[in-house]
Amino acid sequence: MDIAIKRPILIGGLGLSASLWLLDIVHHMPMDGSLVLGSIALGAAGVWWFRQQTQTMGLPTIPQQTDVKREAIDKALARADQLIDLLLTEDSQAAAQAEVFRTEHDVLLDSLERTHLTIGITGNKATGKTTLLDYLQASELPSLTITEQCDTADLVLMVITGDMTASELNRVETLIDDGYQVLVVLNKQDQYTPMDKAVVMDRIKARLAMRNVEIVAIAAQPNPIKVRRHTESGETTEFFEQPAADVAALNQKLEGIIAEPAPLVMATTLRQIQSLQQSITHSLNGYRRQKAMPTIEQMQWIAAGTAFANPIVTVDLLATAAITGQLVLDLGTIYGQKFSMEQAKAAAGTIAELTVKLGLVELATQALGTVLKGHVTTYVAGGALQGISAAYLTRLAGLTLIDYFEEQSLLEPTELDFASLGDRLQTLFQKARQGLALKDFVAQAIPHLPAASA
């Protein structure tokens, strides 16, 4: 198949950049600022703007799911099946790994019939979680396993001793976000007066209400109380007596759970199926990354040669945008992301816009220029810095797209929003500036420049 048909954005963009270069040489077209902006946009219908995310007090509301439907589990299992099939289709050497995933899939399906539950206990130091663990294990509650390991827990008891701290709220939020069912346990209630206890409970309930999390109050090991005893002879003796544990509210809650285990089993199974989906997707993305890297390298060297040959900055921008647009299409195909040529062009415009707004063009040129000074012969060539910078920015865009597409593949299908790539671009660039990454890249790039390879 003709390469122009395979890669229309690349061929069209490079052809247009060459035409603009020739026109500029014969003074038929002025290269003003409007053309620079136009070439960055690459004919896109518009540019996505940065999202300014405001930080609000407190945590986002993510209510825990307490009523998982069987149809949601069946849908998740079907999705896992599809991912396994996709893994086998794209990677013929993944048969053994796919078989492991199939076995785990079947085990999770069978686990829906279980009635035995696992209760995990967590909390900060000195909250009495170990005391509560010992008490519950000694109680030998039927159909329950009590453990400090929460990974496989059907229900997590979050033990606290007062109004919830920010770290405790974060812990609850993280557990809920990861699909766990949480019950908050206020321990050491005996240390509060009835009025103080009521105030603390109201505060905690207000924090937990929007998260659909309940709270119970207990005293797993109440403080000893002083007892005064009068004898018949009139003598008085004093001693400390250890009250029995007051866990009635928790026992009542656990008895209700034991009587109807299905909701917790369903929620746990859904969480574990989603974890299986992520494991399959990570394996799939590992194969896709291996396939994507040669595509990025091919495009970055095309960018290097084009920028080196064309000394006009505006033309460089247009060619780079064309290359990035083609890169969006190629990588999107590898990662199973479906969008049109116009969307790819708009995405390339957004990436170019972000690169300029973040100052990465200047930063990359400065950083690479410093490294390139060590290569005296190459450095004196006027287009060397432009060529290597174009290649580096193309590679940065490609790696950012891989990172973005891999994250998208872990989520439910949503409309792609390339404006969110700004933070990724900055992070990858800052990492690359550390260590020998830029020096290694310059050493790899020099042989791809026309003058260096001539």
C-alpha cells in the first residue's frame, strides 16, 4: 500500500511544509506570527484549553457501593473475557499468561456461591485495633475470618478513637475508591462523657454520610474502674476492676452481615474482577508498548531530518505538527483508540499548543544545546540543534501519548481529552533532564542528521 494512503497527515503535512519553504525563499509568502499559530493548530477546528482544577476543602464524594447487581458482575466477567481474547489476538506468545487469567476468571465466577466472609481490621497506632482483632478472633463468630490483612477482605473495619483526622478520611476514601466495603468503628467510647460522645458521633456521621459509610461505637478494652468495698467490720478496701468489653453494636452489625452475606460477596467479586481486568490490560499494554516504541523512533528521526533540512522555524512547527498528528493516529491504532483524521489533527494542535504554553520548546532547546556543545563538529551545523530538538519533542509527545492511552485502556470508554496531557508532558520532560537521558538521546540523534551521516 502506498505510504501516502497509510499516513495521509504525515505526507500532506511534510509536503505543505516543503512548499511553504520554497515560497518563502522566493518571497512569495511572508512568514508572520499568524502563520506560526496556524501551523501549530494544523487546521484544527479549535483548541482544548487547560483545565484549572481548584482544590476544595475536604475530600471528593465517592460513596461505597453496597448494592452490586449480578448484571454488573456478568458485564465485568464478559469484559475480562474480551480482554483475554484481545491479548491472544495481539500477542501470539501470551497463551500461557492467558490461561492463568482464564483460571482466575473461573475461580471468581465460582466464588459468587460462597457464604464465608473475611473481615479486615485497619487503623492508626494506639486505636486498639489489635485488641479488637484478638476479641473477635476469640469470639469465633460463625462464617467469619478476622484478619489484619485487608487485601481480600469483604468488609474493612476502620478503627478510630475520636473525630476523624484528614489521614483517616483519606484512608476511608482510598478504600472506597478501590472498591472495598468499609465500616468505621469508634473505639474507646468509655473515655467520653455521654455528651462528648454524642458530639463526636454526630461529627463523624456528618463526614461519612455522603460516602454511605456507617459507624458503630465500642469499647474493646474499657479502662479499669476503681471499686470501693465495705466489709462487715467497717473497713474499706479499694481496687481496680476490668469491665467487660462493650462491643454490642458491632456484634449486632456483624450478625446481620452473617445472615445476608450475598451483598458483600457480590461487591468483593466485582472488585476482584476489575482487578483482573487491570492485570490483563497491563499485560496487553506491555505488548503494545513494545510495538509502539519503533513507531515513535521512526517519527522522531523523520522530525530530526525535516527540521535539519528546513531552517525556517515556522516550517519546522508545521512539519512537527504533521508528524505528531500521524503519531496520534498510529499510536491510537496500536492502543485500540478510535478517532477520525480530523480528531488526530486537532490532537496534534493541542499537543503543540501545550508544548508552547509549558515552555518546553525553549527548555528543550536550552538543555539539548548545552549537551550538544560537547560535539563541536556537529554543534557548528546550524540545523543540528533544531533537528535534535524536533526529534526530542516528537519523542516526548509519543511517550506522553503512550502513557495517556495506557491509562485510558484501564478506564471505561470515554471521550478522549488531550488537554489533560500537560502534566504528563511536564513530568516526562523533568525526568528526562535528570541523569544521562539527554546525553544518550543526543548521541543517538546525531547519526540521523543528514550532515552527520553524509
